[in-house]
Amino acid sequence: QVQLVESGGGLVQPGGSLRLACVASGSISHFYAMGWFRQAPGKEREWVAAIRDSRDPNYRNSLKDRFTILRDNAKNTVLLEMNNLRPEDTAVYYCAAKATPTSPYEIWGQGTQVTVSS
């Protein structure tokens, strides 16, 4: 089974940027969608963005002006570029994969911590 490993998290000041990377141990080309989720302390996990192919990204409405999801099947990588970060973006960010349009996200990474604070 493919494993997902996230990286790129860290501490950033408000207004700053981060690029998260999700690297798979095998091919991701067969996955229907790759997604990013986040979970803030004391809150439920929420969907951030997903991409079916390089031309079909979808975003949480409140984030679409600041976040960009990119998928590179050749490199088995999914990126999440985050700009103008706010303290409320602080969370553990997870990468996930789903096989079909109707299946749940079945494969998850371990997460990477993003902290936005001055």
C-alpha cells in the first residue's frame, strides 16, 4: 500500500508563507483525488483542498484566495502552497488519497504541524 509522508510545516509569522509537500512511496497517478485536510487543537478535522488532476483543483471557500494545491504524478507529489497565513491556520495538516469518486479518503499521512504566530 502506498504511504504518504508530509513535510514543510513549521513556525511562521502572520502574513508569511509555507509550502507543504506530500510525497508518496509509490505511484499516485491511479488515485482519483489527492487532498489536504487540517485539524486545529480542539476542533474537528476539516477539508482544505483536493485535486483530481493538474487542471481540476478544488478549495475550501474560505481558503481559495490564499492556498494552492498542485499535483505532480511523475514525482508522486502533492504540494500545498499557503500564503498570507493567519493564526487561525494553525493546525496539523494531513495529506490523503482516495481511489474513486465515491470512496472515502483511505490513505493518510502522519501530518505536519503548521503554527502561525508572532
